[in-house]
Amino acid sequence: MKHEQIGKGDLLSTLRTIFPNSSSSSLRKMLTQGRILVNEEVVHRAKHPLNPGDVVEILGRQRAEERTPPPQQPSPVDLDILFEDATLLVVNKPNQLLSVATDRLEMDTLHSRCVEHVRLTDERSWCFIVHRLDKETSGIMVLAKTKQAKEELQQQFSDRLVHRLYVARVEGKPAPPTGTVHSWLMEDKHLNVKAVNKNHPKGKEAISHYSTTWSDEETALVDVMIETGRRHQIRMAMQHLGTPVVGDDRHGALTNPQRRVMLHASSLEFLHPETHDPVRFEAPLPFGF
């Protein structure tokens, strides 16, 4: 599909005109997938300026894949890299790998692997942790290559501007199938998390929006969007509903067929700290999930 620009404006505004029934998230996904061409050149920036006479072309998924250049050589470091530029490193963390070392000073963590990767090209390079996933949780994490980018991203997390989506396989079926769990959580000195009254001096607000996408007689798949990022937040929310995450015996699960906690961080959307354009990244579900 081709569209000739009539007046001035940015690319995302033009896409909204062409696809009035599509959400901004869907349009940004088309940009990140390389499906939008301006004057026969792939453009990813939502705020790319357009002038009268510019031709915007929207490719189907198959044509976009055909135009995609071959992937870069994989890193010799054991790291599943989803995206990398001069500012960001977005990776898919496996379960049972710590995000960052604890006071036990573990040698092998996601952070140590990311630092090793960036130092392949410049031994002075560094990666900054922006947020964390539990050791038992797999999925998408973003690290910053500059201190400024780290601070900007952490501010977005603090201001609840980051869209975080998880997928959980749970025992039973949540009732109601869609809803919000709003609670206050406290972490003790032994790293145990428990629900407390909202007036508790150490309680921290936890908001989890969930939606059941599939179920059978024994389990269900649930999408969970979190506004806050508390430790074990989703696992506590699913326990509260009486449908603990499969494999999470710490919070009441009775089954563990995959020998892991069945919780996966599937997508992350935020403003790129360099361009300030919305970007969205996705981590596919692990095999057997």
C-alpha cells in the first residue's frame, strides 16, 4: 500500500490517518518490524518528519522479512540479543540465571555476560542494570550503555511510563478471567515477600492487571501487565487469585512439569532515551511454555 503525503507532519501521525482503527502500539510495531518505507527507504522513527510529495509505503509482513538484511554474527558470549545500538542492549534472559550478582558475588549473571559482550569491541565499555527479573523468571530485559541512558530509563520505570507484559501459566483458571490485583507487599531481611496492610510502613504498592487468554481443565495462560515492579509481584498476585504460577511451590503451586517457574517477561515498551521515540521489544515464549 502506498500513500503520498499531502502536507507536513510526522510519520506516526500519517500512519494514524491511513489506519484510523489501529492502536498506536500496533502502528509502532509496524515501524519496529521494518514494514514502513518512506521514499523506498525503511524508517523506524515514529517522529520522522514528512514533507508534501513524500511517498509512504506499508509492506506486508512477508515482504518486510524478505527485505530484512541477514542477522549479524552471533556473539560468542552465551547471550540471546534481541536488539542493540549505541545506547541500548535488549536481551532475552533464560530462567535460573541471576540478573545481577548478590552479596555472594556470583561470577555468572546476565549482567556479567552483557559486560563481556560489549567489551568484545571496546574493553572500556560497560552495561548498566536498569531493572531486574527474578532468577526464576525468563524474558526481556533492557540494559543501558551510558549512565545517562540508565538514569532516563529508570525514571521512566519510576514514573510508570514503561509498558511491561508478562505471560504466566497458572494452575486452575482465574476468576474472574480478567481483572486487577491491587495490594501492598513487604520484603523482609530474608527476601521473603508477604502481603501487608496498605498502611504498613514498609509496604509497597503493587498493581497487576491480568487477562486470561487460554485455559483447559488444569491450567491457564494469563497475560499480566504490571504498573509497579515489586519483587515476586506477579507470583503473589496469582497466589492471591488462588491460581499460583505453575512451578512456583513457594507461593502454593502443586505441579512443576517443566521444572521451572512458568513466568516469562514477553514484551517491553518505553521511550528510547536517545531519540525519545516509542520502541517495543518482544521475547518469544520458551519452548514448552
